[in-house]
Amino acid sequence: MIAGKAPADADNATPGRPTYRSQLLCSRQRYPRGLRGEEIPLEGRITAVADVFDALCSKRPYKPAFPLDKCFGTIEEETGKHFDPTVVRAFLARKDAVIAVYNEFRDL
């Protein structure tokens, strides 16, 4: 990576091979400007949970949609590592609403 730019093949996923984005997320690199934990804006912490959940439960050209129980399980497993525990608790407390929204929009 040069000067903060992703490699040209960053979006080309190969089954079984981590994408550039997943490598960056899992590398424990800090949030921009070195922010960590609660220093990260709440909007960013909420978006992280929503984005990963959407990616897991949505069909992609390189993978099928995962079952909802696996999606929720992954979010729970990453609590405190990748996701803010307070945000995850709020997300899981509204699990029925999340499923309703998923069911309404999953075919779009």
C-alpha cells in the first residue's frame, strides 16, 4: 500500500483468500488519526456493526449469503475485538427489528 491507497486488485476477491479490506480490518490497525475505542465516533462504531452484518447476510459474487444465525453469531464473536460491546448489545436487543428490516430488503 502506497500513501494510503489500496492496491489495484483490492476489490477482486478470490474464494478462500482474504480481501484487502478484510486484511486491513483484521490487522488491528488503528482507526484514522489513531483513534481507539470510545474515541471513535459513535456513528462509526454503529456503522461498523451494520456494514459487517450486511456483508455477511448478503449474497456477493464471491460468496452466498450466510444464514442469519451465523451473521448474528459472528457479530457476537467479534464483540470487544472488532465491535464496541455497547453497540453490539443495542444491536442484539433489537434483533427482531433487524430481522424485519433484513426480510423487507433482502431481495433488493
